[in-house]
Amino acid sequence: MFVDKAKIKIKAGDGGDGAVSFHREKYVAAGGPDGGDGGRGGDIVFQVDDNFSTLIDFRYKRKYIAERGQNGSSRNCTGKSAEPLVIRVPRGTLIRDANTGRIMADMSSDEPKILARGGMGGKGNVHFATPTRQIPKFAKPGYPGEEFEVTLELKLLADVGLVGFPNVGKSTLISVVSAAKPKIANYHFTTLTPVLGVVKSEEKSFVMADIPGLIEGAGDGICLVH
């Protein structure tokens, strides 16, 4: 059993700003305030996808930001709320807060999990009119969305294992066909612990393990350094 890990940043969308606007129509010189509220920012949602078996995609994209809510407008029109940003992960992925280690979600079921909530939209100036302040020329900005740095962890079983004598090119092979960076040198037992690599193709990726070289008598401690 191996553990695949990736660290990413997620940020939910900020809320849209409230509008400063005043009612205008023919024969009405100065109507009351009619600025609408801003829309809500998009949430960050994690969803299990059984088409994925590794976390390799998160090595190339490390920041995920949901869209901002639309600003409010005149005639008391509320801005459109942003759609959630859905991040798809393999089943069994554990999501931890990178700073505290706290488990935020266990993605073992099909239920989507909201990890960062979008900010609420700001209030338009229509909300700030009073008998003594009939033409408020201000509105509230949108609230910021939540943001976190998270660590994704996935326990994996290797699909392919490279087994052979020491110093025959196993580490070189896995470094060529995957993104793994094993130590490569011209002496025996350069690889002391299994190295995990993900071989990615257009249809499906699979996990390859570079296993330390095998020699006769290894179980009896042959070649151990004293």
C-alpha cells in the first residue's frame, strides 16, 4: 500500500458588490435609492469520480478559484450568484487542512462536500435609506469567499511492480514513463524503498512501483550495511 499526496490551494468566490443607484423616470427629477444586492460567490465543492484513480492531475494545477458573484444593479436587481467550482477526486481521498492536519472531508461516498463557501453579496444602497438619509450614496462590498490550503491523500495499490536484480535499470525506466524522480546511480541498492510513479495515458492512468533490487539470500541479511 502506498500513499499518493498533493497540496493545493482552494478559494471560494467573493460576493458581488451592492449597487449605488437611484430611481429615474420621466417627470421624476430625483427618485429614491434602488441599488440591488450583489450575488453570492461560488462554493468549492469536492465530488468523487470513479474515473480517476490517482492524484496526478493535482501536480500540474495547484490553485482552484471559484467565480465571483455578479454586482447588483439598478431597479433593485440582485446580481447573479456564481456557480460552484466542482473538483473531482478519486474515491477514498482524504482532504486535510495543510496547516493544522485536521481532516476536512473523507471522500468515500458519492455525496459532494462543500469545503469552502462563497462570500455573501453586499447590500445595495436601497437598504440604507432612512427618514433622515433619503439618498444614501453608498453600498456594501461583497464578502470574501473562504480559502484554504489543503492536502489530498489517497492510499493506492500499485498496478504494476518492477521486480529484478539491483542496478538493471528499473529506476531509469520508471523515471522515463512517469513523473517519478527516483535516485539513479551506478551502484547496487540505490533504491532502498519502493518509489511510486503514475503512468498517464489518454484513456486511463495506472500506478507503477519501482521495488528495491532482489538478490539471493536477501532474507538472510545479505548486503546489509553494518
